[in-house]
Amino acid sequence: MAMARKYSKKASAKVGRAMKKRKAGTLKSGRSGKKVASRKQAIAIGLSEARAEGKKVPKKAAKKKKAAKKRKSKK
């Protein structure tokens, strides 16, 4: 039995497109407009675009630092 896909095929295509743009040096950050060189950032941009179009992409992971702070303040 095959496992269900975590990301949709269209989301994978968005990430692939972002990776190609990064390789070509034309991928830019949304807010600052700076060129993106980081592989991780390129993936994040692709997933974010897919998410905005309503494709199947898991929700963003919660920040670990915030969770650690909350645990400390409860003590």
C-alpha cells in the first residue's frame, strides 16, 4: 500500500520552478526583492506560492523557540 503524498504534484512543480529560477539567478525575495541564493529559501518560496494558490501543502511548522519560551515561563 502506497503512502499518501505530503505535497501535491502542482506544489512540487512550483518548488521545481523556484529551484530553476534560483539556479539561473533570477529568483527574488518577495518583500525586499533581493536575489535568493539559498536552496532552503527557494523551497520556501515555492511552497508559499503553492499554498497561496490553495494547493495541497502542509501548514507551516510552529517556531521551536516560542514553544521553549512558553515552557520556561510556566515554571
